[in-house]
Amino acid sequence: MRRFIKAVILGVTFYALFGFAILPATLHLAINLFSPRIINQPLHLGGIHLNPFSLRLTLQSLKIGDLQDPILGFSELSVQAGWNSLSGTPHIRAIELNDPVARIVLDEQGEINLSHLLHSNDLSPSAESKREQKSQSEQESVDFSLTLDSLSINNANIHFMDQLIAEQSGQPFTVALDSLNLKLQNFNWPESTSTYSIEGNIQEQGRLALSGNVQLPARKVSTQVDISQLDITSLQPYVTSFSYVGLNRGFLTLSAKLDWLPESGLSALAQINLDQLKLVDRRDQSDVLAWKSLALQPIEYHQHSNSLTINQIQLQQPNVKIAIDQSLNVNLASLLKQSGLKQSGLKQGDLTAEQPHQDTDSPISFSIRQFDIENAFIDFADHSFQPGFATPIRRLNGQLNGLALPTDQTATLVLKGQVDRYSPVNIKASLIPSKPLDTTSISMSFNDVELTTLTPYSGRFAGYLIEKGHMDLDLNYQVTDAQLKAHNAMLLDNLTLGEPVDSQEAIELPLKLAIALLKDRNGHIDIQLPVSGDLNNPEFELGSFMRMALTNMLSNIVAAPFDFLASLVGGDAETMSSVQFAPGTPVIPLQQTDSLNQLFVALYERPEVELEIRGTASIREDWPLIAQAKIEDAIELSWQDYQAVNTLDNDILTEDIRLELMAQLAEAQAINIESASTLKAINQQLVSQWPYDEIALRGLAIERSKSIKNYLVEQGLSPERLFILNADTTEQQVSGRGVETRMEIKVL
């Protein structure tokens, strides 16, 4: 018995000596000896402690790399195993890692610095060995089991730097995660439902929190992600790579519920807030965009349908600056760099077979159901001329609709606000989200604006100061592939000119006389100034184009008055200047009444003009129908005489009697019908040989003129302003729509 006790004591003593002293020292020596063969950075290990009775192994103060700034390291790693691990099933009661640090760098070649820690010649198995290892690991994983009660990572510090983006933006991207704590509990392989949580700080103000569970073997992952007060200015290098936008301020808050299954992929339901945003143009530090808050809620994403839907976006108090420079470039459009993003440097061989397959034929479906804008402010300035024009637009409210990708659907923005507190403003913008650089349109309308406020425009275009008046102003700027299409429309009310001013862009015309011709009965002047050109053309000058537009407008009033009238009522000059009558009739076709109504409105608004109507009749189109009508009248008279002479059983004009009457009519008119034997053939002979009546054809032309005049008078136009000219019965080209009667405009 004593021997047994002595043996036990000796065994325990040796076990303790081996566990407490020999094994830790051996491990420490082995790590120091063999680490240079495995990693190419210095490894510093403070100490190793093993408690053989509690099966607790502790590594202290491990650092890889520089002692002051290691690439990887921790203050303490503790692993405690369970005694039942000795039975063959690994059971780890707890793993605790304290104060880990990691310095991760993506270098200029697109490689992670951690990938260079290990010696590649020792750890580069061939493709064949990889397949063998994979097959072996898959077989072993079937029988392998592991129990981990608890995993804790405390006060981690991770620093990531992207030097690859510095090649494009001039500065690297950095992000720091500190005070990071991770807990994993109840992990069992191959079957378990384990929970985890992660908490920590992002940058200086941001806070990160994750929690969820993992179910095995179903491989179902559920995660709740919460990020608060993340400073987005750290993303500046990525923004700089493709634009001139500067992120001066902005804080991100995110809450998301994520679920992943192998069968359906990722599903997400999230809410995002981006508050206190401020963007500037880095070229001159001028303000571009700012807002109080932007809320996106909820956001739904489903990987199996490849769809992303934002149910509602609320944007509060946005402040945007829109400026047009001397070359008619819009500041917002010029913020994007023409060169775009450079390639990331990934090679096709870098993508391994284990990566999930992406269906390139099914792009993501993206849509925004509702986008509300509240209390926006726009600072609009036009510096394309001197002295220029600028106005603030306040209290803007509106909605964005039709934003859907990857379709070519046009998204529209509608806003309503105020200028100078009294004048309402309406703003509309449209673009195709999938092609934002190909087409952009901005239109703005200002109503009831004091003309004295907009004197810069009057001095620029008219060369006069404005004494008084109001104006409605519509501005429309479209740039497509550097092709400008601009339209400026002004409706002036009770315009009174003041003193003349010196302006190089003022039109050289008797302006006061032109205003007298342009004013309608209500004292309104409607001016349309379209401009188009190639902005890349150095010969393009806005001033000459504006003068040309004004000169052409006044010239067209005299040279093409119907074009001018049509522009007033939104009609078509060709249809308003003529009426297409059906052959043989003076009745105005129903489809022509719309254009006549438009003509009436235009004439009523211009009381100092008159309308001349020249009726037209065509020998080729109208005369056969006039002759047919005369033949029918003659047959009707002959039929009445026939009834008076003969006693008939009924009053029906039979085919035989009609043939007899037509033969008599042909004989009376000396028309040869011997070659015709049927009613149709005889009728064609009569029509083709009927004696031509110029008076009847002219009468039809006059009746057509009277029809037009009567219609316009019935609408309310004074008959003193309508004149019927001599009829035109000369042969003419007749359109497929009928015989054309044209009208002309004259000034009283």
C-alpha cells in the first residue's frame, strides 16, 4: 500500500512538474526555434503557462512584427479543455483572448500584408495535393466532433488600411475598430444552435453591435446589426477616386436584420439614417449639398430574387447649390470625373471555383416606392452672362417617382417652393438612373416674379432697365453627351421699360415697336428663346446664339405668322393654316375643328391681325362629284316628268326606268353611251363627258371660304377681321386628306 501511495505521489509530482514546468518550457523553446521557419516576421512570446490539473493553457504577450507596432498580437490567450476530451471527443470549456491587435494593409498591388507572413515555399501545396487534402478533410469532417462552451475576445483592436485606393485618390483609406468584444457560446460540431455577439467602436464616434445565432448542420445564420454615429468622412478616398466631391460631414446609423440559408441566400430588412451630411466641391471648397437627415426605411433585399426595394425615403431640410458657369456647365454634372473608376487589379485566376456562382443575366432589381423631400433650400445661380442672375428657392417640398433599375425607366422629380417669399416656383428634373451621364434635364418655373428683381435678364437680352411689371419664367437646360439644348421662356405682364443700358448681348432692333406687336389684349408678352449647340465646340458662344434666337423670333412673326400663332396655343402651323375639305363638299370635316378652334384662340389673343381665306376647288377631285350631283338632279326632274305622263303601280324608280332616263339625258347632252350597257358604265360615261361648269366649281370654292369664316364668327371672332379672297380653281396637287383651302395672316 505504501508503495502504491508512493507511486501515486511520484506520479502526481511528475505530472505536475511536467505540466507546470517542462511542457511550457518545451513549447516556448519550440515556438522560438521553429517560428522563423514558418513566418517571415519576428515573433515575440512573453510566456506559456499550463495548469495540468485544470487543463488550462495560457499564452502571454504574443507579438508578430515590431514590438511597438506589431502586425498581430495579444496580451493573453487562455484555452481551458474539459477532462472528457481525454475520451477522444474534443471539449473546450472556454477560450479567452485578451487585447488582440491586428494591422491589416491592402498594398498597392492589391495584396493583404497578412498573406506574406507565412513562408510560401513551405505552404504552397500543388493543385493535386489541394484536391487530396480537400477530399480527406471532407471525409474527416463527417466523423469529427467538437464542443466549445464559450469563446471570448476582449478589447480587440483592428486597424485596416487600403493603400490600393491611394493610387487613384491620393490618400489611403483607414478604419479602426477598437474596444471590440466578441462572445460565442454553445458551439458544437456538427450539430448545435450557438449564439454570438459583437460590440465595439468604429473610428472615434461610431458604435457597432452584432448579435445572432448559427444553426448547424442547417447552416442557418441570423444576425441583428446595429451601427450608430459612424463618421462617413473616412470614406473620402473612395469618393475621390471617381468624383470631386468632398465629404466634410455625415453620420450613419444602421439597423438591420439579416438571415442566410444555403438554399435561398441572404435576406435583409434594414433601416438607415444618414444625418448632418455636408458635401463640397474639393476644387474650390464651395458648398454642393447638405441636409439635416435622410431616413431609408424599411429596406428589403432578397438574394434569391435578386431584388432591392426601398419602401420610403424621407429627406429633411436638404440644401443644394446649382450653378451654371460661363460655358453653361452645371456644377453638379461636373463633379464626376470623366476617367471614372480604375480597375481594382483583380485577375480572372484570382476567382476560385469555391466562390458562389453569379447569374450575370439577372441584374439586381432596384426600386424606390416613395421619396419625400421636406423643406428643401436651393441656391440657384446663372453665371453664363454678366452681371448674372441668382435667387434662393425656399420651402421646397416634393416627391421623386419612377426610380427603378435596371430598366430604362425615367425617374422624375417634382418640387414646389417659393422665391422671395411671394413667388411660387415649380421644379422638375428627369434622368435615366441606369444612364445618368447620358441624359439629364432640369426645368424650373417661376411665377409672378417682380421684374425689377430680374433686371439682369432684361438688361442682358433687351438692353433696357425695367420700370415695372411681373414675369413668369421657365428655364429648361438639357445636356446630353455635351450637346446643349436650352430653352428660356418668359411671360411678361404689363412690362414697362426704363432707361436703356449698355449690353453686348442686347438685340439691335426697335424693341419698343416689337413689344407693341408682341403684346396681346391683356398686355402679355410671351418670349421663347431656344438655344442648342455643342459645348465642346470652342466656337460656341451663348451671346450670339441668344441674339440669333431673338432675331429669328421677330422675323418669324412676319415671315411665318402661323408658326408664331401655333406656338401660342400649342397647335401645328400646317393644320392651322389650311382646311382639308372632302372632294365635292363645302362642309368642314370634324377632324379639322380642333385646329380651327386653336386658330380662333390665337386670333382672339392678337386683335391687331386679320385673316384672309382663299377658297380652292379642284377640277380633278371636285368636278366629278359636282357633275354627279348635276346628273342626279337632272334624273330627278326627268323622273318627276315620267311619273306625270305614265300611270305606275308604285312610285319606285326601277333599274329599267333609270336606264331609260339616263339614255334620254345622254341624248339631250349629246353624250355617247353606245359602249356602255350597265347602269354603272352609263353613269361613268355621263360623269366623264358632262359639260364643265366653271361657275359651279368656283361657287364650291367660295362656299368653302364662307364655311371657314362662318365657323370662326360663330366661335366669337369679329367678321370685320375675316376676308374672303378670289377663289382658286386652277388644277393643283391634292393631298390624300382632301382639297386644301389655305389662309393667310395680315397685320391691320
